[in-house]
Amino acid sequence: MEQIIVSGDVVNFLPPFGSAIIVPVPGAMVGSAATVMTTSKPTCVEGDEKKVVVPGVAYINGPHVIPGVGILTIDKLASDQLSTKTTSGGKKVILKGVQFDAKLTVVTPAQKPTPAGPIPDTVMSFMGKGMFVNTNVTVTDMA
């Protein structure tokens, strides 16, 4: 049985993002379940993951060692992170699960130092992984 994710639960992103390495900055979930509270906090339901936006994340990519900056988001939840039984308002509740797919969207490209001056990275997004750190340890999905 998996714990249900609630408002305030931490979203951690892992440092490797494909060929890039990020300096992880955590995000937080905000639950939107109108009628379901878990441990006195709004429960997170399918779609709430799309509201996680973490700006100002430094990254490097291969020879581009002058850090760039991007925005982290949750791209897609894993199949074990959506309840098959518990819903709120017709939406599946979000469960801790293992790892979700995450995306780094570049705002300012990392740069490669050269004698002629820095050369910006041309890759504008990277895919990585992340996980939830849940505060709710008592209420689980009734699978």
C-alpha cells in the first residue's frame, strides 16, 4: 500500500538529467482535492503535479561547464503514482510511488569556455527523474 501525497509534500529531483547535471532544488506539491483531506491537508490529485515549477536551477552539460539556468517540472507520473482505487472529484489521487519523469527547460544555456569566448549549449531541454518525500505516513491507498 502506498502513501497518499498531500499539500506541502516535497518534490525532489535527482542530479543526472540525461547528459546534464543539475544542482537540485526541491519543489512542493499543492493539493487541489476539494472534498478529500489527508492528515488535515488537501490531498493531491492527478493534474496537481503539473503545478510544480522550480525556477532558477543551475546545470552543466558536458564541456559546457559554465553553469546555465533552467526550470524544473514534473513531466509524467509513473504508473505506480496514480491510484487505481481512490479518487476525488473524479480524479485519481497521487501516490508516493518510486520515481516520476522530470524535465529541465533551459532558460539561460550553459556555456563552454574557449579562447575565443564562451560558446552556449544548444540543447534546450533535458529529461531526468524525481521522487516525492511524503509527510503522510498513516493514510494509504486502499488498493
